[in-house]
Amino acid sequence: MNLTIIKKQIFKLTFPLLSSAIFFYSLTQVEAKEEDKTTKVTIEQITVKQIASEEILKKIAQNELEKSWINASIVSMKKDISNSNWNIVFENNEIQNSQKRELNISINSNGNIINTKII
């Protein structure tokens, strides 16, 4: 057999296998993009945390909150029933009065602060 004929036969066998492998790889990439929806939630959460933290800094600068709130930690972060507004609860362990240790910040889906109150 001629070497050129052997090369052509190998190409005829490997090309469909290679193209099938590429096709199935591309399908897995489409599936991976669908899984990235959970990543979007994470990015949204990070953005909301940043907005809430900036609100605390703003309130401290305006002397509406004590400076100790800068060390507050997030104890709860969830969307409301309508799934449109975020409610973030910070806890400040440096405050002795347990009834004024938590700060609730509500943020709408546009990233605007709706409400800030000590609970």
C-alpha cells in the first residue's frame, strides 16, 4: 500500500473522532455557562455587601453611628419575600446593650438603600 493512501485512511478515521470530541467539549462548555448562574448570585451578594458596608461608613462619617460599627460583622443576608430587596443584618459585639447590637440595611435591586435601622 502506498503511504499516501494510508495517511488518507487514518485521516478519514481520526477526523470524525476528533470532530466528535470537539463537539461534545463545546456542549460541556454550554452546560458550564448555565452553571455560572450561581456565580452571578455570588457577584450580586458581593456587590450588596459592598453597598451595605459603604452605607455603614457613610453613617459613621455623618456621626449617625458609633465608630465601633466599622468592626461589625454580617450575621444575615437574604432577599425578602418578593425576591427584589436584600436585607443585610450587621452585628456589633462592641456595643454592651444587646438590644442595639444589630443594624438592618435594606437594599433594592437597583443597589439603592431603602432603609437603615438599628434593631
